[in-house]
Amino acid sequence: GTSRIGLIGLGTMGAALALNMANNGVSVAVYNRTTQRTHDFVDGAGELADRLTATESLEDLVAAIAPPRAVVLMVPAGDIVDDHIARLRPLMDKDDLIIDAGNANFRDTIRRAKAARDDGVPYLGIGVSGGEDGARHGPSIMGGGDGAAWERVAPILTAIAAKHDGTPCATYMGPDGAGHFVKAVHNGIEYADMQMIAEIYGLLRDGRGASYDDIAALFERWDGGPLQSYLVEITAKVCAAKDPRGAGPLLAVIEDTAGQKGTGRWTAIEAQHLAAPVPVIEAAVAARNMSALKDRRAAGEARFGAGAQAFDVPGDATLERALIAGKILCYSQGFDMLSRASADFDWSLPLPEIAKVWRAGCIIRSAMLDDMADALTDSDTSLMLSGGFANRLEDAMPALRDVVARAIAAGHAVPALAGAVTYFDTMRTARGTADMIQGQRDFFGWHGFARLDDAGRDHHGPWVD
Ligand code: NDP
């Protein structure tokens, strides 16, 4: 065969990736379980069809690719990936490469990469962010697995990736599950960014009684400042959207129950495994879970009266600074979690490169990430303690504290923003309250504690003889 690469799964993401590759001069052999879809896809590809080869079986697919081959899987995560690997390997040569580009759980990717290493065959697990539009016009790509295999396909992946000032957003993050792990943390941060924005929207809508158009105008303005980001940009557009059925603002008729495919939840779960504190991300995941409990929330309102009362919401500039503070703290937690995972899994994750790969193509792309990349390059401490961000945080914290305090007094649920405040206060309190926890643990379980004046030895209290 002569195709430079193969791709399996012509769903939303696979079709867009194949077109992106073809558009960048890469010939692609494509295969889809439902054959009709394969032909419809190639027939509908217009002038790009020349670079696409439709195949009707995995055998034909493999035969259509020039060796050493590379095949991208863009199928639903889980058993379907294992199933494809099991069916592909016997058809492939030893140095043929399988690339899982779906949203795999990074633990599955670790397992599959290990199996591939044991068999002496190359394997990559890559996180692809940016949805359909990103996949078609330039996603952010977080690579993991066999480093030599990455080098082999890097020309294709960097060609199709989003560019930030010309720099491709496609980076090798480390061995086995590193790429999919970074993608998971990206999604956790995405949940948190979205939740903090939704909380500010709630204060404007219910606390201030602002119109959807006014809220839209405010977010549009913020998109021109330090909060410039894809999520703030689309927030303005979502606020401004009108109901096609004519009922007025579209948001007013959207049910307040958030869906999730679970990648943000994975981040919270993995954070617990790593003992990495990410309270803003956890609050965002919990908020989605609470949003699903619509009936229970209605029963709560009937029993206790409604929350989210009108109040004197701080001014726009204060809200903006509150969101800036929340964002810095959330990203600081995310990068700390990455650095913890890097140590635990022996990955050597390149934190500044991660900030860079998120600057374009992905959902959390923002102006601030550019500064974060610099801060993470210049300092090996936590983002919130690094020079520029420590100063920004110091400046913005009073606003966040004020917004959260007043919101809570008026019965508004602001779990992510409040989580950011308590994280900040915890992480700037050298003498905390865990002395009490240690006292309690020693009392009931004889677990022992360290003494401030006699470190290095286990001590016990006088609770028992
Ligand atoms: P779609 O549902 O649009 O497409 C799924 C594809 O997988 C189809 O080609 C389908 O083939 C094929 N498929 C499904 N089940 C099987 C099976 N049992 N055996 C063989 N082929 C099967 O999914 P997406 O393109 O949205 O997602 C693909 C991957 O990309 C997932 O891992 C997803 O999490 C990830 N992803 C998705 C993003 C998004 O925004 N949608 C963003 C980033 C990652 P058929 O036509 O025969 O049904």
C-alpha cells in the first residue's frame, strides 16, 4: 500500500481527523465498522477524496498502508480499543504502530503500552482535544507511549495540530499513559473553568438580576482582557443566543442539569489516588453531580426556601478579578497534580510544555496559559507562588474573597469559587489545624504524632496508661 497512515473509526472525531490529515497532504487509508459510512465519508470528501482510501476490512486497511505502518484508532474508549488491538496485531508487522487517539483512561493506556513493550511492538496513546472543530482544523495533541514511535509520526501530528504563533500544539508528554493523563487533567481543569464561569453567571443573573444580553456583553468585554479564553468567548455567545422557537434567551429554556462523559470525574478520582489536592476541580465535578439531582433540589427549595437571593453583587471589575484569582488557583492545583503524577508514575512530565500545548486547539485555551508557560519555565515552585502569578493572585484575592463572602451570605451556591478561597487560605497557613486530627487519631487509634519540639520520633498522648 501507499497510504502514509491508517485510521479506524469515522465517527465525529475520526472523520474530522482524517480530513485534517488529507488537508495537510497526508494520504490516509480509512476503515469504519459500518462500511456504508466509509464510502459516504470518502464520497463526501470533495477534492480531499484523492488522498483517502476507503477500505472494507482490517486486512484491506493494513494492506493499504506503506510500511512501517501506523494506524490511528478513533473509536469509543474501553473494550472496543482492546478488541481492535487484538484484531490488528496479527495483521501487522513487528514495527507497525498502533495509536489510540480516543479518550482512554490513562490506566488502560499504561496497561496496553506495557503489553506492547512486552511484545516488542510500538504503541502510542494520544489525547486529542478540541472537539470536532479542533480535530478538523487543528487539535491540541498530548502524546504518550513509545518515544521513538512518537518521533516517527510527529511530522504528521504536528502538521495537523493547532498552532500557537506558529508553534504546533502537539507534544510528547512521556511514556505509556502520560499523554492520556495530561488530557484527563485538561478536562478536569475544563470542568473547573466552566463551573467558575457558571457561578459568576449565576451571581449576575439571580443576584444582580442582569439581563442575558447584559451578561453576554460583560463576558464579551472580559474576553478582551486578562480572562481572554475560548470558554469566556463562547460563554458570551451562549448568553446572547436566542431560542429558535422564539421564547427569548435560549439559556432561559435550557434545563439546569449538566451532562458529563466522565473525564473530569477521572481527574478527581486520580487526584485522590495521588493525594493531590484539587478542590476546585472536585467542586466542579460535584456541582455537575448535584445539578443532576433536579427533583431533590426542588424538594430542598420547597422545604427551606429558595437560595440565590438578589443582593448587592460586587461591580464588574471585582467579578473579573475574582474569576482571575479562581483561575490561577485552579490551574495551580492542576499543575501541582501533574507534577505529583509525574513523580509517582516516573514520567518527567514537562510542565511548561503542557501549558504550551494547551494554548491553542483545546477547550481551555487562553491568554493566561502563555504566561503560565513562562512562569513554569522560570520557577520550579507551585504556579501560585511563582513570581508573576503570586503578584496577580495577591492583587485579585480580595475580590474573590469579597465575591464569595457576599454570595454565600445571599444563599448562592459557589462551590468552585469558594473552594478556591479555602484552598488559598489553607495553602498560606503555616500552622494549620491538623494537630487536632493527629490528637484524635492518636486518642482512638494510637497512631502517634510528631512533636514540633522533638521531630523525627513518634509520640503519644497521655490518653491511656
Ligand atoms: P462517535 O460516536 O462519533 O463515533 C464512534 C466511531 O467508533 C464510529 O466510527 C463507530 O463506527 C465506531 N465504533 C463504535 N463502536 C464500535 C465497535 N464496537 N466496533 C467498531 N467500531 C465501533 O465517537 P467520537 O468520534 O465522538 O469519539 C471517538 C473517540 O474520541 C472517543 O474515545 C471519544 O471519547 C474521543 N473524543 C471525542 C471528542 C468529541 O468531542 N466528540 C473529543 C475528544 C475525544 P460505526 O459507524 O460502525 O458506528
